[in-house]
Amino acid sequence: MSNKQIAVDGVRISASKLPVDLRPLLKYSKEWCFPGAQDAYESMRQKSEAAIRKFVKACESKVASLEGYCASQRKAARMTDEVVLLKAIYQNFRTARSRLSLVEKRRA
């Protein structure tokens, strides 16, 4: 995926502008990046537990890289679309992980 681009809500994201280890997360961007908080809540509610688990599992091994990359970009004069996308993936990963935690607590 090194030279590929992906379009999310009409914005072109270039994989080559992302750290190599985070590029695999781009495949989740269309399904897991929501335009607004309410949309995120509704979209998350409509996802199956299996879909949420798959997304969380894919992101878990990348958490340190995601956090580090997003933190390194905080002081940039302008955040690139790629940074905004990865921040959205990270935020929705955290939300999805919390949702799974609640589901598991209810079962216990």
C-alpha cells in the first residue's frame, strides 16, 4: 500500500505520507472514520460485536505507534489530512474498545 491513495469523504489520503507500520490501518478508514460525534455514536451502535472486535484487534498492535505519531504532529502548524484521518481512527478505536469492555462487563 506504499504508493496508494484512498478517498474518504472526498479527501485523498496518500499512504506514502504515513509511517509504514500505520499504513495497514487505512483499510479501516472508510468504515471507521465518522464525520461527527453523533454519526460516530450511531455508526458504532449499528456495528456487530464481531466487526468491532476485528477493528479493535487490528488497532491494538498499533496503539503505541498511533499515539506517538499523533503526539508528534500536535505542534505542526497545519495538520495534514493523513494526520486527521489517523487521529479519527485512534479515537474510534478507543470508543470501540470501551464499548467492548461494557459488553463484557454486562455478561459477567
